[in-house]
Amino acid sequence: MGRNSSSGGERCFRAGLWGSIIAVICCFTPALVIALGFLGLAALTPYLDYILFPLLAGFLILALYGWSKTKEQK
């Protein structure tokens, strides 16, 4: 039962942390711009900030919520 026995707060923290890392990579490196260029969707690149910054904020809030829940349980 090792993996499934983690608490909800710990799972929220991990999901928020990994989501934040992926959003930061897409925000501050040209990785997503290059990927969209390969897919022929380069016209969407000016609008990426409208999606990625709120997504980053949401994942950071999720990570903080999970972190606070794990602190309460200990």
C-alpha cells in the first residue's frame, strides 16, 4: 500500500509542485513556443501569458494548500 497511503495534503502538495515546475518551464523558456511552432500554432504564442501565469498561480496556491494540510497533520 506504499503509494496509495499518502495523505490528501501530501498529494495536493506534490501535484501543485510538479504543476508549478512545468508551468515555470513553459513560461520562462522558449520550450512551449518552439513546440507550438512545430505544430503550426505559432500564432498562439502572444496569448500564452494569459494562460500560463494564472496556471502558475493556481498550482502555487495548490502547493501551499497541500503544504499547510501536511503541517496540520503532523
